[in-house]
Amino acid sequence: MPLSPDVVTYGILIHDYCALGDLENAVKLLDEMVARGVEPNATVYTSVIALLCEKRRVSDALKVVEDMVQREVVFDEAVYTTVLSGFCSEGNLAAARQWFDEMQRKGLATDRVTYTTLINGFCRAGELNEAERVFHEMLSKQLDVDEVTYTVLIDGYCKRGKMVEAFRVHNEMVQRRVTPNVVTYTALCDGLCKQGDLQAANELLHEMCNKGLELNTCAYNSLINGLCKAGNVEQAMRTMVDMDTAGLKPDVFTYTTLIDALCKSGELDEAQNVLQEMLDNGIKPTIVTYNVLMNGFCMTGRVEGGKKLLEWMLEKNICLNATTYNSLLKQYCINNNMKSATEIYKGMCSQEVMLNENTYNILIKGHCKARNMKEALHFHNEMIEKGFRLTATSFNSLIRLLNKKKKFVEARKLFDEMRKEGMTAEPDVYNFYIDLNFNEDNLESTLALCDELVEASVATSRAEMDQHVANGHKHK
């Protein structure tokens, strides 16, 4: 007679399913286990809870916790920390803090891992003051703060561009004799690169090497990304060679960053060479990589190159998204080539690619430019049904077209809707309705629209002035 599986057997199977990310079979086994009268232990429950939290199904994880309570299964700090991590991943920090406080009330010794999890959650949400407060609470309890905790806080400041605070925490770290690791330096380097301070980033990487730490792929990628953003693509390419010399292989992020920079500088042929090198080295491009190249072709007016790339991607059965098609669609609409734009649209439909908000706005503006009122209104109605919104430029384009076609009621309805949504019409659209109201002797509405136009013009001038000043500082 075959032996029935016991808690250990079930536990091993459920753990293995959870390790594979197979939630369905893990839950099935848990249910079967209970149905057969085999009581799950804390280890079994923890595996399922961890996978649910990983899949951002914290509410379901809490139901499992409730089941543990009902069955009087004693659970430890690991369960609480797992759920805490789930709340943080969802961005539900109020629940995370409440859960953390409950841990303390129940006398569970919240350790370094628990505190670091909460600090990381606050950092990811940009709530750095709260992250710092929890960090100091940790210090006040004389818990062992290691390089992981420090690095989480440093990275949080770096990602928000607060480099002064990041280096303050770094200095405190060193003063407390906690040694920064490769991840710490990489976070600081990335922050400096994003602020355009490449010299400081280079100095930091040299300091890192002098301390016997080896640069990793992330550190090189940060530097390459910074160089590309600064327009120094040649130096970025040389850095990729240095990376290879150091025994590190460029990854998909490295190549995509370089392809993007080359496309933006108009070097499409070199960008294609980098893509080919990427493929030759066995690195699979993501859809982002292909979209960057597609955008490069279209932005430089090389639409035929973009079309060939699209055809090649379809031949290779690469899964395309709306962004891939939108670049071509936009360029055809700009060129008033609505026949080709319609072909692209039909291609999206045949490939069952979901149209997004940007797709609809591109099509509406294109058909308005071509004075295809029927098509423009069709796409407008369809996008509204799907819950998408018109951009200000699409509103303006539709209003102009409807007025030209003498559909004044429909145009006025859109104009009022646009203003309700807090968007600003173009001066020519405002002037049309100012003149209309004036001719109808509607002085109150005329003055109100005049005020709106003046406010909009002032706001636009200020924005342009601020941008001019910002660009001036950037070039100094």
C-alpha cells in the first residue's frame, strides 16, 4: 500500500514549485495538503507567502497569513519581513509601516534585514526623510548596520539627484568603519553621471580600483550612459572597449545606450553596426533596443530604413509593440502620407498590437492635417471609448478641422471640453472664439477668453525663458 505524502514531502514539492514561480501548482498542493488532513507548517506557508508577495499579490498573501493564525501555526519574523517587503514593492508604505509597528508590538526582534527592507521601500518611493528617520532609529537601537543598509540609503539619495546627502551618508559609513562595496560606488557613480559630473565619477571609479575593488558591468554602464548623455559618444565607445579588455562583457543595456546615443547624433550606420555586433556576440536585443533604432531612422527622416527594419523584425518573429509602429506612423503623418500611415495602422491590427494613447493622437493629428474629418472623428470616438485622452495638440487640430468643415457645434463642444481639462488652446483657436463671441455681442465671454489667452501667453513666455536660462547654465 503506497504511503501518503507527509508534511515534509508536501513542503519540498511546494518549495520547488515556488522556486520555479509556479504559483498555481503551489497553491493546488497547499489546498490538497489541507484537504488530506496534513497540517502545513510555517515553512510551507512562508514559501507560498513569499511567491505571492513577489508577484505583488499581497492581499492574497495576507489571506494565507490569516489561515496560519486560524490554524494556530506559529510564524516567525521571516513571514512578517516577507509581507513587509511585499507592501514596499507595491508602494503601500502606510501598510508597510503599520505592519512594521505590529511586529514591534508583538515583540518580534526586528533585525537589520527588516529595517533595511523598510528603508528600501521608503527610498524607492522617494520618501527619503522617512527613510533617514528609520535608519537613525536603527542606529539608536544599536543594531548592526552593514554596507547593504548604507548602500540602500545612498542609492536612494543618488536616484533623486541628492548627491550632497548621498556623500554625507557615505562619509558617515566610512567613519563608522563600514567598508563601501562595489554596489555603493556604482550607486554614487551613477548619481554623478546623471548630473553630468563625469570627472567626479571617473575619480570615484579610480578610488574604487585603488581600494582593490573591481569595476562591474553596472559601474561601466553608468559611465557609458553619462558620456552618451554628455554627447561624448566616442569616449563612450572607447569605454566599452576598456570594459571588454577588463574581462567584462557589455550587456543589453550597454549596447542599447550606445545605439540610442548614435541615433540621436544622426550616426544611423554606426548604430546598425553596433546592433550587428550585439547580435554577433549572442546578446539578444530587447524591444527597447529595436524601438530606439526605429526612432532614430524616423527622426532623421530615413523612413524607408525604418520600414525595412520593421519588415526584418516581422520576418524574425520579434514581438512588436505600439511604440515600434508609432515612430513610423508619426513620420508618415508628418509627411502627409496617409496612405502609408493607414498601412501601418492596418499592420498593427493584423499583428494584434494594442493601440495606445499615443497611436490615437498621432492618427487624429495626421488625418486632421490631411483634412480627413470622418477618419479623425472615428479615431477620436474610438479612443474615448477605450478611456484614452486627447493631447492639447490633438484638441487644437480637431477644433480647427471641424471649424473649417463648418461643424461649429462639435468644435465648440471640444473647445469647452479642452478648457475643462485644464489644457490651453493655441492662440489662433482662442482668437477664433474671441471674434465669434464679440460678433455675437457676448462681451463677458469675449473678455474671459481674452484673459485666458493673455494668461496662456504669459505662461508660455515664462516657460521659454526658464528653458533658455537652463540651457544657458548647461552650456557654461
